[in-house]
Amino acid sequence: MLELRIAGRDFGQPVLGEVFTTIAPGDRICLLGPSGIGKTTLLNVIAGLDRSIPDDAVIGRDRLRVGYLFQEHRLLPWRTLNANLRLVGATEQEAENLLSQVGLSGYGHYLPDQLSLGMARRAALARCLAVKPDLLLLDEPFASLDPVMAGGLKKLIAGILDAHPEMAMICVTHDGGDAEILANRLWYLDGKPARLQWDDAVGEAGLIDGLLGRLRNLDLACPP
């Protein structure tokens, strides 16, 4: 599906180091690591949004449809939810159906600013689904949501993935509990520059927090 051959990325100083791995259909990856380590940078490289990275660093992306749920919903504020979905190719009926899928039935005529943060994020997820993605990228989708809203969105995403078993997902998160619910594979990004310190299938339920504790205690800074 995708092969990553990323040689690195810097913003005046190294941020990402070498990242060599593959993503297969049905992979449900949770990407964890310290704040500011480069998780969103890696997601943007995979999405093709960082034009400083050669195209051949992400092999296979040109054959995939990618849906990207950003930290901000990025819906056009002057257009209704239905209109936002139609802009990415959904018909009027498809837009209504997608909004219904994410729990927003009857909200198609609303503007984004008329929604709560949780509802706006669901609408942005519907827009992602409108492109019929092979790969779904989620950048901290549960940030700033209260526990009830976050729990509902996790169940919604898990249900969407179960209904589309060939769809791959990469979800940036800080919470090992998200991986327990969503992931069948775990990436852990750390180091200076950042590399994947862990890239493996999720083991038995309940073991993720212990694994994350060990990874977070590693001294991964480069020697002076």
C-alpha cells in the first residue's frame, strides 16, 4: 500500500531522522511520542503536504485516496456542512448520508461556527470519508474534547474502520488508551532527530501502557 523511505526533515535543525517502514491495507496505527517530537510533521510528509520531501520518499501515495482529519476542523466557515462535503465530491444525498453516519443527521444546513467543537470534528470526519479514503490520517482527533465526546468519537472511528476493513489509519495521539481501542499496530516516535523506536503489532490488551512506560523512560538523545 505505502512504503516510507524518508531520509529526514529539518527546520534549521534536524526534526525527523530516517523513517523506513511500510503500511498495509487494514493497518490501524496509533502514532505516539513526546510532545513536539515530530508526529504531525511525519503525518504531513505521509500526506504529501511537505513539498520539501521528495515524492519517492513515500512510495504508492499517488495510487491512494487520502483523508486527513487535522487538529483544526478546517471546514469553510461560510459554507454549510452539506456544501463543505460537496466540495470534495459528495452528492447532496451522499453528504446527508455521511453526516448521518457521524451522528449529524439534520445538520447539513448548519454553518461550522454553529457547531460545538466535537460536532465540528465529526463533520470534518464526514468530509474525510467523502473522498472514500484508502488511508485515513487523524491528527490528535480527541484533543480538547471532554471524555464523553472523546469516547463517542473513538467508538465512531472504530466502527467506521470495522465497516471498511481494507482502510488503513494512522492516528496521532498521546493516550495509550486510544491505541487499546483503535490500533492493531503501534508506532512510537522519539529521539533527536526523531525515529520510530517501536513499530510492531499491538499485543495483548492491557500491555500497551506498560510498553509506553518503558519507551518513555528510554534516553534517546544523541550524544553531544
